[in-house]
Amino acid sequence: MTIRVGVLGAQGKVGQAICAAVRAADDLELVATVDKDDALTAFTDANTEVVVDFTHPDVVMGNLKFLVQHGIHAVVGTTGFDDGRLAEVRGWLAESRETGVLIAPNFAIGAVLCMRFAEQAARFFESAEVVELHHPNKADAPSGTAYRTAGLIAEARAKAGVGRSPDATSTELDGARGADVDGVRVHSVRLAGLVAHQEVLFGTQGETLTIRHDSIDRNSFAPGVLLGVRSIAARPGLTVGLDPFLDL
Amino acid sequence: MTIRVGVLGAQGKVGQAICAAVRAADDLELVATVDKDDALTAFTDANTEVVVDFTHPDVVMGNLKFLVQHGIHAVVGTTGFDDGRLAEVRGWLAESRETGVLIAPNFAIGAVLCMRFAEQAARFFESAEVVELHHPNKADAPSGTAYRTAGLIAEARAKAGVGRSPDATSTELDGARGADVDGVRVHSVRLAGLVAHQEVLFGTQGETLTIRHDSIDRNSFAPGVLLGVRSIAARPGLTVGLDPFLDL
Amino acid sequence: MTIRVGVLGAQGKVGQAICAAVRAADDLELVATVDKDDALTAFTDANTEVVVDFTHPDVVMGNLKFLVQHGIHAVVGTTGFDDGRLAEVRGWLAESRETGVLIAPNFAIGAVLCMRFAEQAARFFESAEVVELHHPNKADAPSGTAYRTAGLIAEARAKAGVGRSPDATSTELDGARGADVDGVRVHSVRLAGLVAHQEVLFGTQGETLTIRHDSIDRNSFAPGVLLGVRSIAARPGLTVGLDPFLDL
Amino acid sequence: MTIRVGVLGAQGKVGQAICAAVRAADDLELVATVDKDDALTAFTDANTEVVVDFTHPDVVMGNLKFLVQHGIHAVVGTTGFDDGRLAEVRGWLAESRETGVLIAPNFAIGAVLCMRFAEQAARFFESAEVVELHHPNKADAPSGTAYRTAGLIAEARAKAGVGRSPDATSTELDGARGADVDGVRVHSVRLAGLVAHQEVLFGTQGETLTIRHDSIDRNSFAPGVLLGVRSIAARPGLTVGLDPFLDL
């Protein structure tokens, strides 16, 4: 039996890619698409089970309220969720106990796994550093993902009582050793011809472990979204971040 | 309080490295070392809590029997354990219920994590391949570790119902696509200047995840052995493989 | 002073990308574009100095004859040039001694440099292998570029009297050691999420050198084409391959 | 016919490795070894053609004067040569026109090729950055080799009129973008388990080129020293740096 899927923001670039991915999947059926001028009732009319929302912070709360109230599960990539918004969503879900909502800042499975493995490996190695590499039009350095990864590493090490990575540097040209994020050094490369890449390096006596994620295409969110669509019915309530869906 | 540690095969190359590592650790105390002509009673005399055994298949069973009967935990890197030998060890342990024995074929934490992460990631990607790179004096291709890694990947994919990696190759120069291990392609590079390296590659639409382990030193077993020494008292009975000690 | 540039096959995907690249360059001026139904005289009318031809084997010879006879330089990415065709082009050029024609199978500068550096480094290392990695829709393994690279390495080593790479493999799972191209092992990885990548590995006692080329975009020919456009006037006669234009 | 080779500082760690390498080479014969208490006349007595000197700045000038005056070629890895010393050596060589002296700061062929290829590739790419990775006991960041490599890249780009690498970074955590060496960003990773590694990254539209050198062993100077020994007779006068011997 297939899952009946709807897409919000279906005309947008991301929305179109998701529609295509749903259509290409044997176990999913695209039963309703809605864009800004369409009524949300298209979803209830079509008996939709799961709706994917990649829209805009201005409209996503209205969308979610409607979906939850009608018992339709939601997989959400729209940004702008702060604690207040998350609490509001939890409130709606309390009234619709079998409905599930997944809100994730990053649906690229490789990025999520990279962070997760980095967190798991962190306490077993003397040294840990992060190198992230992006196209030269990126405004922030380090990337949000690298910053978060370094923070997770630092936290895991602190919890396990692992000290700082050894570093005998006594003469440094300003900036050579990178940025310090909670004691973990992060280096940002900006290079024409790249898209979005991250390498987490761990080392101890005689061996190193490297976990690298390369993203070369904006469509790398699609497999993660489909994973959410397939699993959300089994996870009622609010889930933030794709990790729990990976069942690691 | 420190753990009282003994080392068997203490004069060997590996044994010496382990003695050095134990001496360098603040929470461990090296209280007895035994080599081929020494009596095992040195361990009981010294009130040893954990003994590390990197000796030889010919003597390891005698060593283990003595240790278990005296309630001394053992961390074993000696090879040659088949099902019969493991059953014998379990038998001894049944009579000494608080004693723990860890027998592991590979103590390099990075190698163990690389395999484990590969197994966890396997079902999320369309494609999976393994490239292992070693010094040119190696006799077997692929390496045992690569063979095992590919097998674990294949098993995880089969269990999750993931099909074979896509591959449109229709014209192949013999061997170009590597060896086929349960449907996972494995490539063996042999190059002067290398020691032991492995790269596991996963890919799906627009993104790839790479997990790489580099070992450049025979001492890369030391951190894994110390982890075993520190954790074995909390794990009575027989444990095969370092994985369970990583608490992932 | 700017160079007056024309483009043949201007409506095609590649042609459009070249037009965009020419327009974006300060030192080049796009003065004429011609597609299949347009007259070649558009180039003479516009006083064109250099024409870029990414068209089809069926029409490229007619294009080139016209251009050479009118003293217009040509930069050609169209395929299908055998020895007979090259001789014919040389014949036309003999009558128009100041005109230059560049015909190249690969305009990606990184790919050309990767091959060139591989050739230069080949004789200094005991071991050499090639790993190429492509999307899983590729029909041939190894790639044409990897095959050519391995051949160049083998030739350079033979010329310098360097023997085969050492290899003690005595137990091999079929295909593990890759394909043998003139004594150089070549491994072909096929992975979803990749485009076109190549890694050349050299090793000797205690050190390795790796040269890697990553191409993630079909537009990677543009910088090489512009290099040809800028340099062709200084290189009358026929040049095959981009290498000589790199002045290494 | 074999070349008759002598080694100075033969008892030192490096000297021993060189003696072993000479003995292992079919075309070389180790005819004399000299340590601090031995007379240099051992070389003339043994009819030595080439002497390798890895000694100490305090004694190397005396050694070289003796060798040049007796028409014995020298391959020198000893440090501490400033302009004054080089001028002095040139003075001696003016009196012994057929004698050759090679003085090189780095005999690892891979490191020399990495720098050379980086210099050659520099002007063809919009972007260039350097990442160097070393063991955590290193005192300086970036490494001397990385600093020199970045300088060579900057010089090659300036000469070709290539502007700065594009970089839209507007929000930077201090140090994230690395050190600025003449406009080329250099990042220094310090990690347990590493020895000495360097990666030069170049990028332009849709493609990147990476040149990586890994050194995992102090003996990586041996092949470069042997290359010098074999070639020095054909290069009378003073040569500084191994590059010219590579005939690229």
C-alpha cells in the first residue's frame, strides 16, 4: 500500500524537486499539491496522509495548525522555528495525539550522519579538528554545520572527561590554527568550484579517523525528506532534527 | 585509585609498547610482567587485577585458564581463537562469574569505529564501495578488514531491503570495477610509502559520505588495549571484539 | 584592446555557456553567433578574430575550411577528428600561414594538468596507481581519461627505466587489484552523488604524492576555452590538445 | 659501472639510513664512511666520486672545502647555509670547475614536486588555498614548507596578472579563514597520529585540482639523496634545491 503525500510550496524550486522525488518513489503517491494561492482543503479533500512543507516562516505556522488539526502528518524544512513556535506546535499536537510533525534544519542524510558519527567518535581520540570547504560566495565562516559539529564534539569530550587536543604551537601566523569553537579548531576553506563539504579529523597514537561529507547538489535533501515521509506515521508528537529517524 | 595491570609477553615488541603505554597512564599501575620463562604466579603474587596477553596461540589457552581461575580479568590480542577455543574459555568463566575476558582481533579504535559507522550508514545510501590501500608487501587483496567491512555493509543493506548499488557499466577492462564482496565492490591499492588505510564511500543523490581510517604505526593498538583494561572489570564473561566496549 | 570572438553552435547547451563566459570576460567581445541555419559570413561581416566551435562532426570540417580560408582562428571542442581529418586541416592551414587552429578533446584545465603532472612525477616513485570515481550511469570502466593517464605514466616510467610497481599480492579475490593498463593498476569506483573525479597516487619510501581532479559541473570547459581564445593568435598552425597552451 | 659513494656523519640516524640506501642500490657502491673522529682522507684514499653530507653547520664548511679541493662531488642536506656561506662554496668551485655541489633544504621528492606543481598550476585557477597537517608537537604554524608554497603560488599568480581568490566572507569567527600569506590562505591542522602532510587546493568554475603530499617516515629523504648522487657529476658548480635535478 502506498502513502498518500501532499506538497506545500509545490511550485518553488525545492517543492518541484520534492514532487519529482515523490512521483519517482514506488511506495509514495503524490495526491495533492498546494501553492500560495491554493486552499489547504486540497489536502483533506485528497485524503492526504503526509504533507511536506518547504515554504516560508510567514505561512508555515498556519499550514501546520491546519494539518495537525486534521490529523495529517507533516515533514517540515521551513526555517525560523524558535522555542516559542516549537511550544505552540507541541500544544496543537497535544490535541491530536496520533499525529506526527518532523521539523529539521538539514535533511541531507550525509550531513546528519557526519555530525552524529563525529559526536560518537569524539571521546576516543586525543585530537579533533574540523575543516569545512565551501564555494567563495558564502558569507559566514565557519559554516553553521561546522560550528554545530565542533560544539557537539566538544560536548562529547567534556562529558567523557577528555582534555583539550594537544598543541605545541608556540609561533603562529595569525589565523593559521583556525577558529576556536569550545576548544575544537575549525578551518574554513573558500574555493571556486566547490559547493559544500566538511571533513572531521580525529587522531590518536598511530592512527587517524576522517569523516567527510560532500554535497554537490541542492537536491541532496530529497532522500532525507522521503525518509521522513515514510517514518512519520510511526512517530507521533514533535520531532526536531532528522537524527531520531535514522534509528542509529 | 589505580588499576593494577600485568603484561604477558612483556619482552616482545608489542608487549614492550603495552608496558610503556600502561606506565604512561596515570590511572594504571604496571605491577607484574611475565615472559616465556617466568611463572604465572607473578600475577597472583602482585595482586594483579587485569592482565594483557599478546602472546602466541600455543600458550594463550594455558595463560587464560590460570587467569580466569584466579579471578584476574584478561584483555587478549593473541590470534587463533576458533569456536572450540571460545567455548572452552566460556566454560572456565562459568566457574568464575565475576571475571571478564575480552578477546579482540583488532584493537585500533579507528578501525573498529570505521567498520561500525560503515555498518550504520549502509542502508541510507544508494551506493556503497570500499577502497583499501596498503604497503606493497601485503600478500592478500582485499585486506581482511575491507572484506569484513564490505560484508557488514552488505548485511545491513539486505536487512533494510536496500537493493544493489546502481552500476551501468557495460564495457569493462578486466578488474576495473574491483572485487565483488556480497554485492559491494572492493578496490585494493598497493603503494610504496603507505601502511594501512581504508576508505568507505557512500553516495546518494547529490551527496556522498566518506569514512576513512589511516593507520601509520604498529602502536595504534595501544589506546584500544587501555580502553579494554579500564572497562573489563565492569563486563564479566566473554566479550569478542572491541565494539561493545565503545558503548556506541 | 579586446579580442573579437564568434561562437558556432551558439544555441546549444555548451554554446550558450561559452557565449555567457565570453560576455563575462572584460578582454573579450562577443561579436557574432551562428547556429545551424545561419550563414558563416556573419563571422567575416563582424570582423571576427577567433571562433569557438562546439558543433557536430558532420559540419565541423565545413566550418573550419571557411574560417581558415578567411584567416579566422578557431578553438574547437567538436569530436571525431581522426588522422585524415587532421591532415586535411593542416593542408588548409598551409595556405593561410598566420591562422591558428586548436582542437582539444578535453578543455577542463584541471584534467589536463592532472595528466601532465602525473606524467612528470611518474619516474620518481616506485609505485603508481590510478583511482577514478564517476556517477553510476557511466558505461565504460575505466574512464577514457584514466586509461590515457595510466598510459602516459607507463610510458614515462618505461622511458626512464623504472620497473613495475612492487606488488607482493599472492592471494587475490578476482578484480581486487584493479585493471592493468600497461602495468599501471586502475580502479573504477561508481557511486551515486559523484560526477567525474580522478586520483593519481604515487609512492616511495616513507612518502606519497596524490594528484586529484574533481569535476562537478559540465561548465568546467569554459576556462580552458577562454585560455584557447586568448592564446590562439600567438600559435599559428594546428595544435592538438590544450597542453601546449599551458606553457608548463 | 657503479658510482663510488662516501658518507659523512655515517653513524648518525640519517647517516645510517643513507648508508643502507646506498648499499641497497645496484648502481652505487659504498666505499668510505666517515664520522666525527675520522680523517677526511678516507675519501681520497678510497677514490670516492660523490660524498653525502648530513652533518652539522659547525663542520660542514670544512668538509665541503676538502671535498671540492679534491674534486669530489658533494650532496649536502646539512642546514645553515646563508648567502655568505653559499658565496664561499662558489669561490671554491671556481677553482675546481668540474666538481658539483648540491645543497638542498628538502630531499623528499614528493614535497619538491608538490611545490613545483603548485607553482605551475597557480595561474590557471580563480582560487588557491593551502592546508597543512602535522603532528601536535610542531612548534610553528604554518609549516615552513606551506609558507614557501603559498609564497610561490602568490608570486606565480602576480606574474600572470591573476587577482586575489574570490571570498565573500563577511562574518568570520576569528581565525576561521586561516593565515594570509601574500594573499593565499593557509590552514594548519595539528593532530595526534599525523606526521607531515600538505594539501594544495585550486578551484575554478566546476572543477578543482588538489595536490597532496604525505610524509610518514623520516627516511623519505633517501630517494632524493640517491637522485642527487646519481646526477651530480653531470651538474658541475653549485646547485641549491633539488628542483633542477628533477628535469621537469
